[in-house]
Amino acid sequence: MFNLRSVDIDVEKKVAWVQSGAIQGEFYYELAKMSRTLAFPAGICHTVGIGGYLSGGGYGSLLRKYGIADDNVIDAVIIDVKGRILNRKSMGEDLFWAIRGGGGGSFGVVLSWKLMLVSVPETVTVYNIRKTLEQNLTELVHQWQYVAPKLPGDVFSVVSMRKVNQNGKQTILASFSSSFLGKPNELIPLMKARFPELGLKKEDCIEMSWVESLLFIGQIRNESIEVLLNRSYKSPLIGPSSKTKLDYAKNPIPESGLKKIWSKLLEEDAETAVMAFVAYGGKMDEVPESSTPFPHRKGNLFHIAYTVGWNGEENVKSQRYMNWIRNFYSFMGEFASKSPREAYVGYRDNDIGTNDQDTSYGTASVWGRKYFKNNFDKLVHVKMMIDPENFFKHEQSIPPSFARI
């Protein structure tokens, strides 16, 4: 799959064929060379492979304008269990539905994807405003939860939080970051009306191309877009090894809850932890849950991502950080979605459940409904038709029948 990484873009038709082995950065780089006004609603982590990313649904900085990545996939080429090479027409709509967010490794091997490109301005506006606990951080994050999901779809908004040492004292630092499909003179009055507490000013705003904004939101500064071609790039904030978990918030977290969260983030073992709130709303409220296997749509104010990182060879530290994130995830259950506690299949998490030896429906439902909610049963139905002998299987592959044992 590593060698299947071609990118073929048709600017006039606004489509691209991208092979599964390409990373997002390679796709973005080729797209940027050909157009400043075409984009694709994929993610900001440029080293992630296209195949795995689209298999999980895929969220990014355009999700509030154009939905998730899989909402914009219009064809694919797959090898099925019989060795046949199929496109959308020959595979049928059920299988095409399943591969767009139903998780990889269950239905076949997807070789390439046809993507519908979307329009963006030649320049977008970004900002990154930092605040600490001593600068009314708690009140700002509390208010952000009410404001960000209701902003126009042209605004992508994220707030990330981590522990820092400032003047010899530990505190929480939050970065309020945003990209806006427009000019500063449009964004500033909007934010003054909706979120005056943040205090956005003209000098906070930077104009750049949409591709450059991906690096900015991803905390990659002072780099040219050639960094998108670096398949081995590692974030200095996280480290070469990491673990991420994700929750969905259907209600704002009260200030008292935020203060509890700060206490956890100030713990000794949270030294590499980063927590991020990514606003939903906009287009995400308009697409039905059943449109693709990815069901996390209307009703979610934002998602909450937790990440810890460490150097790969430090086995003691890796276990220490894994224990911390598991405990933190358990603690955050109070503020997360319930029945089920939803999860994102793009961040595979064996902690929420794995298949038994026979990949039974009953066992798989434990994790499957968290990832897919009511879409899980349709995925099982597709698996029964496409791979009844369960050739494609792993710890969290879709079961091939509704048998509970």
C-alpha cells in the first residue's frame, strides 16, 4: 500500500483520484500547486494516510462548511474477498456506503478514492489567542461552548488545553484557534458580536492560503508547505509515540466541571497531555446520521480529543501515560455523551472493547454501537453479503452475522 500513492487532480471538474497509500500532506501539496481556491475537507495531521483516514470518516477544518471527508467521496476502487476489482457502480451502493467511514479492514482493500473538491477563497483568515487560568481561561472556555457551535459554517473553531510552567508556576494554557473562509474585516465584527470576551483584534488575524492554514491550525509554524511531503514529521508537542481518545459533548461543561478538568490536567503524569474541543454545528447539523457510517452529527456541540505522547523507547513512561489517559477518560465520562458513550473509529481504541475469537455480534456490539450507533447493524448486513466467511478480520472488524455467540 505504501507504493500506491498517486494523486491525480482535475481542476476543471473539481475532482481528484487519490490512492490509499498517499498521505494527506502529499494530496494537499499537489492540490496547492494547481489551485488556491480548491480544497478538500480532510484533516490537519498531514502524515496520516488517505486510506485509513477515509475509512474512519475523517474530520477537519472544513467540517462545519462541507461536512466530513467521507461526505465528499464520490467513488472508490476496492479489491473484494473474491479478488475482484470493483468501483462504485460494480460494488453497489451498500458496500460504497460501508467503506466511507465503516472502519478499515472489514470489507476489502480500497485501492483509491475519487474525491469531490470544494471551493475556498484565495486567502483565509486565521488566529491563535492564548489564555491562562490567570487570564479568565475558565470563563472563556465555558462561553466558547455556547458560541462556537452556533457560528456560521465558514468558521472552524478549536480550543486546545495543556499544562505549562509559567514564571515558575504550573498553570493551564489554552489556545483559541480558528480558520475563517473570508477576510479579517468580516471575521472581527462577527466575533465582537458573538464572542466579545475573547477580545479578537486586527493584529491577531493573519491571512494565508487554505493549505497554509492547515499548518497553522496544526501548530506547525515557520515551515513552508514542503513540510507536507515529510511523511516522518513528528509534532514537537506530542512526541513520536502517542495515544488519543475521543468523546462527544452534547451539553456544555459547567465552570465547576472545567475546574475539575484543570485539576486533572495539572497532575504530574499529565505533563504531555493535550485536550482539544473541536466545534461542530453548521453542515454537521444538516447531514443525517445514516448518510454514512459516521453518525456523530446533529446534537453534538463539539468533540473532545485527549492525547498523550512519549518517546517510543521509554517503556516505563509509555505505561505511565497510558494509565493516565485511561483514568482521565474514565473521569470525563461525566461530561461525555451517554447510551452509548460515542467514540470515533478513526481513533481505534481497544479499551472500549474487542472481538472474541468468533467475532460474534454480541461482543462486537459493545464497541460497534459506540463507533456507529444505529448504523452498526447496517454494517453487519453489508459484511454478511460481502465477506460472510470473515476473511477480513481484526480486533474490531465488523462481524459477519447477527449471531450473538
